[in-house]
Amino acid sequence: MPSHLFIYGTLHPDRAPAEIAPAARRLQPIGRGTIRALLYNLGEYPGAILDPAAPPVPGEVFLVPDAATLSALDAYEDYRPGSPTDSLFLRTKTVVTFDDGSRKSCWVYVYNRDPG
């Protein structure tokens, strides 16, 4: 069940908070790239909202090795698959453009509130 996840913020293994660091360390780096999104500074963490007209947001793609790791990341991001309207972030697919120009569909956590 390996999948690819684009990370633009605190889930990155090099800067993950202690409570999610064990799961983040299981992620395997694939490459750097960008997504098109509006990026908001929400204080303790950033939040991206996908927008094809927005400037590129840099980040990195990681291989998520198993369902347990993905579940831990979902819980940390307060993504509730059975209740999306109650989720702080949604895990959704988007196209990542890698630094070499190649493109790949990857998961990304997008902010699910009005950034106000």
C-alpha cells in the first residue's frame, strides 16, 4: 500500500514535532517539487489551499511505506476520512511538478478551514 505524499510543512522528517516524529522518520524521500496552492501561516504550522492559479509552493515528495504510517499522519493532521467537514486538514490528490519537470499525482494535506 505504499503511496506518495507531498510535504510542505511540519510533517517533514527534519522538522516534525515530537508527537509525529516517529511516523515522519518512516517516510522515504523521493524528490523535491512544487504544487500550486495558496500557503497560509497559521502560527504553529502552515496550511495550503490548492489553487491552480496560485504561485508554486515548494516541498518534498515522500514514499509512505504502509497504512499504519499514513493513519498516524492522518490523525496528526486531524484528517477524519469518515467526517471530512469536521477535519482540520483533508488528504487529497494533486499534481506535483518535480524539479526535473516530471509530474506525479500525490497525496497532500490541505487546510479545510477559512484562513481568514
